[in-house]
Amino acid sequence: MEDLPNLSLTARGAGRAADHRGRPRDGRALPRLLIVGATVLAAAVITASCSHSTGGTATPQRSEASRPAPASTSRANPPAAAPPPAPVSDEDQVRQTVSAFNDAYNSQNWAAYTELMCVAMRNQFTGVVMDYVKKNRANTGANTIKSIAVTINGDDATASITGSNEAVGSGTISLPLKREDGWKVCQIYHR
């Protein structure tokens, strides 16, 4: 059993510091704050320009156009529905599967880990094999993915994963996947 490879690595960015709202502390908060501040300032300027002064007290101007329309039972122009999201490419689906597979490995969520395997691989990853995987994870720690290059060939794909492991160090592995109700990791060992 010692010749089984370590099959997983973790998604980029795991473990980054975050603020109390879960946003990364990477300097992006300041531009967001400036955008919100500019929006509030613009709203204040627009509101001020839509009023006039009478005896030193600002009052909003009223016109027929600004009065609310009576309630109607039908709408002439219903709001347009948002367009459906663009389909995710096969390459991105493979990357998502590899990242989820690695996340399940790192978090030791073995049900999710085996669910991301093709049926043939899942049938092999039972009993002593899963015991070995669990022991290997406990001994070597978490993996980190640095990059995933994907090659698609029909219903088969190969993910070339560059990453590192807490105990083993850095390296690159190739992980085969198969389209089987979505993309599934499919490393089959022949006896």
C-alpha cells in the first residue's frame, strides 16, 4: 500500500487572514470604502440640487412627474429577467472538481472526497485503502494548490497540479478525471 500517491492539494488562498465579515485583509477594503463614500456624496449632491430654498429651509420640489402613479393591476413593461449565467467551461469544471477534491482531503471530509471519485475509483477506495489515505493525511498534513493546468480529451481530462504539502514539500502531479455525472477524479489502480 505504500506506493499509493498523495492524490490531493488545497485551494489557493486558504488560510488568508480575514476581517470580522470574512473579507480578505488585502487592501481591497479601502477602494470599496472610497466607492461607497463617493456614492453617498453623489447622492447628497443630487438631493441638494433637487430642492429649492424657501425662507432658509430646503424643501423638495414637486411636479406631476414626481408624484407617485396610482397602483395598477398590470405592468406595461415588466422588469427584464437577468440573463442566465454563462456556462462554465470544461476546464473550469475540472479545476473546481480538483479544488473540491483537495478541500475534502484537507478537511478530512471523506464522504465528499469519495463522492468526487469516478465509480471505478470509489469502488477501490474502501477498507484498507481508505484507512491508508486517512493515515497518510494525518501524517503528512494539508496540501496547497498553486496551479492547475487542464487538458481535455472528450470525456477524459488530465489535471497537472503544482502545489506543496506541509511535510513532503513542493511538486507536480497528474490527476486523471472522467466525465461521469460531472467531472470526477478517476485514478484507477490495476492489480
